[in-house]
Amino acid sequence: MAHKNDVQFSIREYRPSDEHVVLSLFRDGILEHVYPAFFSAMSNPDHIGVTLSISMAGYVLGGSSYFLALFFGLSWAGIIYYCCYEIYEDYMMKRLSTDMADIKASYLDNPDHGFWVAEADVNGQAKVVGILAVMGKAGEDEGERFEDWNGGLNGSEFDQDAGNGSYGEMSHLVVVYPWRRKTLGSQLMRKVLDFCKERGLTRIVTDVSSPQAAALSMYQKLGFVETASHRNTHRNRWFSKLARINMMRMEKSI
């Protein structure tokens, strides 16, 4: 498949020999959201006000000390960064101890699950530059998913299907930085859509965090719509409040 600048890539099923590079991509792909989440949180008017207030308190308590003003402000920023980091690291560690602990057993041994890698031809050598996975789910699993969501379905096309019909749950979309904005993410997602359609699944769903602006844009271009949202990151609730990370469910009928 031709790519920009005549570089080649192909999408294939995961192999056990891919484990090391795939796990490395997964870790990097999750933790790279920490900085965007941090900057998004710190740009919130509430956090800006708190930062200025804390800095002013340091200035006053330190007897007009600019050093303490800076120290207090940076300390608050450090707390926000820590909250963002802990949320994404906690998610990463949970997945590494569950489905990603044995990718073959979790995905390849189930005909309704799939895990793919994208390989690029770089200077004559194949290099893994992207990954994506999907799990086929029974309709009754939908009720369990909604227990953790605030709000409900927004799109009328999903109203009758909620809780009925099998669907695909997509996760672990990671594309290496130099390969972004070159349609590789879209190609991986179309692979999953075709896979789910072949297995008679009625919908495909994925959960995405608000700092993932590029991923959200790509989902929308492919016809996904936001159907529910929440701020429960399954970490300490204060971490979620301070980080201000919103989790969104994106869905597409197949």
C-alpha cells in the first residue's frame, strides 16, 4: 500500500514475536497523553485562579518573596501534573496486567477478538509503527458499561440498540509520531470496522479521553459520534476532579 513519499506500510495480525515492540508502543502511547492533559487542566480558568492565588499567598507569606511566589505556584502545578500522570499510569498498569499481559490469549484465541500491527518499510526493513485491537461483546455487556457513565446516549440511531445486539469494543490505537497525519490511523480503524462487519457486530465503540484531540477528530471524520461521557477515571476521585479529564464514548453503526 503506497504511502506518502513512496514509503510502504502493511497491516497484519499480531504475532507473539511482536510482543516487546507492541508493549513499548502501548506504554508510550498511553503516557504521551499526560502532558496534553496537564496543559489542558492548567489552562482551565479555575486552575489559573488557584495558581495565581497560591502564588500571591507565597509572595505575602514570604515577605514580598518572588521565590516563594514561584515555589508555591509551581508546587500547585506539580500536584496537577501528578494527578494527570497517575490517571494514565493507573490505566496503563491495569491493561498490562489484564488483556495486554497475554495478547495471544486475550485476542488471537477468540475469533471475535482481533489485534493488528501496522508495519512500515523503512530503508528496506519492516518496522512496527502502529497497533489497534478490538473485542467482540455481547449485547448484555452494554448494561455493565453504562454503570460507569454519567449521562446517556445522545444519538437517536443508538437509542434502540443500547443494551441489544453485539458490538465491537476498540482499544489501544497507537501510531508512532512520524506516521501520524498520513492516514495510517484511519487505515487501522477501517481494518477493525471490516473485521466487526464480517462477524455480524452491529456497532463499534471506543472510549477516548478529552486530551486526545487528534484521535477525536479522526473518529468524527470516520462517522463516530459521542454518545456518553463521564469523569470517573477509576482513580482517586480528587485526582479526576483536579485533572479535569473527561472520558467520552464514541460509537459508530456498522
